[in-house]
Amino acid sequence: MGGVPLAEIADRFGTPVYVLDEADVRARCRTYRETFPDADVLYAAKAFLCRAMAHWTAEEGLGLDVCSAGELELAVTTGFPSERIVLHGNAKSPRDLDTALRLGVGRIVIDSPGEIARLAAAVGPDGHQKVMVRVVPGVSAGGHEKIRTGTDDQKFGLPIADGYAAHAIARILGQPQLQLTGLHCHVGSQITSVRPYLVAVRRMVGLMSRLHEQHGLVLPEIDLGGGHGIAYCPGDQVLDLTALARGVRTELAEACGRAGLPVPRLLIEPGRAIVGPAGVALYRVLSVKHTGRDVFVAVDGGMSDNPRPALYGVRYAPRLIGRRSTAGPARVTVVGRHCEAGDILATGAELPGDVRPGDLLAVPVAGAYHLSMASGYNLVGRPPVVAVRDGLARLLVRRESLEDVRSRDVGL
């Protein structure tokens, strides 16, 4: 990977370890910019963020989508231009808003009516802040119910259908220090069809048309969020970016033409699709247990470094690395080391039948929502992140040590 044998990385940095291909990340950034040349592409930091990742995306010309003061400060102190950053979140804390205003983010996405007065007061009578409004277009997309965010029955945004979004927008227009630049939505995650995005475009342009009729308002931006589906296992369906770009461009032009509105500038927020396929997680096998019809292969990580199988039922396809095996394939369950029955990394995984303790397993497509969702369960420590490029490996994020844990424990 990146010209570096993964087994050497495991020996040098230990396991578990995340490996990230810098050239792959950069290539995916460029693919998005080339596929959407007239749009602002914002990398969704929640998928994975470290100082190097912020630096790579900035150099490749992307903006950044953050949802906390922590993500924002890390990016800005790394040198990411604050005017290319958008802050969103359904429950922004006072610190989130204060940090965003202090650092001068490009836009703040308002997610609830209560934020309007709070933000206006924080900006002050002589201040100025660009804002967007996250609306709910009433679109169901994404395979798992926990990653569908475009319907009225979840915590994000302001529904279009019942007039809630239009009412909140009228309140924003009454705050002169808040400049409304556009509408924002996010319809779900792991979406592999273009259609939900087109439906969202039509409904958002419909709202823009009503706002123009009522207030003479012409919004210059529309943000369709991210959620672009990728393949975790061979044969998985993925979102066709070229078809998405073509479809959205056409739908936006036609919908605005029917409404008599100028076509707004498009913003998109890919995260997983940029960093997910560029990452691999490496584990060392600790034990192999044969129990009747089942074979459990236990590794030295688990749900503390990848909770996604437990949360969303995500499937992975681990592979044996570091040695060649002539044994026939066997169906196994790859499990973690934690004290939970649900600590399973891969069910029905195909590995050589002679897999044994000491072997190395590589889990592809591990770049997104692994370290960013990692926990301190059982105090095992979060894994390091290693970048590879042109035959060289370097540490980006060091392994969390017991001393790190002890230093935060001040209650004795």
C-alpha cells in the first residue's frame, strides 16, 4: 500500500493500526473537483480528521465541513483557511458558536429556530455572519434507518413540508447581522442512487421559489450534503459520481428555470467517499476457536476502534496478509477482544482454513468513521494512524497510551 508492505507497518508500529494512502486521498479530492467543476466541494471532517488530512484537503482545493469547535480549531490551527469552512450541527454549544465567530468561518448552518436569536446575539449588532438553513426535504435514502437523515422523523433540520423551514427563514431575515446565503440538506449516508438527490433539489428549489414570492429573496447557494455510497466488500454498489453531477446539474437548471430563478452555486460535502477507500486497518490474530459449526478468529482490536458493525451492521472483507497460504477457504467470524457479544468485525468472512494466532489481517475500506468513532472501552487505547506514500511510511497520529489515560484521571 503506497509502496510499503503492510506487514512491515504492523511490525514497526504495532497493531491495531490504521494505514492511510495519501496519494489515494488526494486523487479522490481531485476526482471530486474535476467531476463537479462549478461546485464547492467541502470535505466532511467527521469521517476522519487530523492535521495531515486537513492539510491534504486544503492543498487539493477543497473546503471543510465541521460540526464542533474541536474539529474547527484543529483545522484552523493547522492552517486551513477559515473562510472555506462551514459549521453545522443539530445542537451547537455556545463554545461551538463562539469559536466559529472568533475564527471567522465562512458559513454557519442554522439547524433549529432557537439558534437564530442565540447566533444573532453572539454576532452583535455591528457584526456580520453568513448563514445557511438546514432543511428537511422529506427524502428517505440510505440503507440503514440510523443513517437516513432527510425525513421529518429525525433530529436534523427544519421540515419543508409543514412550513417550519419557511417560518424560521422569515425570522432570520429579520436579523440584519445574519446574511442568509442558501439552503442546506443531507438526505442520508451510503446512498448509491442519484434519485434521492434529484428529489431533494426539486423540493429545495420549490422552497426557494416560495421565498422569492414572499420576500423577494434570491438565494445564491444550495448545499446537497454528502452521503455518497462506497463499496466495503467486493460487489457492493457505489454511487456513480458522474451520473450524480450530470443529474443534479440538469435538475437544478430545469427546476430553477421553471421557477424563474437564477441557478444557485452548488455545494457538496463528501467525507466517507474521499477517505474511506484510502484506509486499511491492520490487526494481529490472538486466537482461533472452533465451536461446532462456527469458527471465531479473535483479533487485538474490535469495537473500540471500529464500532460500525455493531452500530449499523456494516460488512467488511478482511484478508490474510504477511504469508502465503495454500489452505482452502473457510467461513469465519472475525471478532474483537472486548467483553461484548456484539464485538464482531466481520461475519461470514472468507479466510484461509489454516488461519492461526500471530497472523495479520487487513481490513480494507477503513479510512472513514473508524478513528473518529473510536472509544476508550476497556482502556485498550486508540490505534495510531500511519500515512504511506511513495514507499515511505510516517506516523500521523500516535497510539493512545495508558499514560494518556492516567493523565486525564485526576480524581484520586
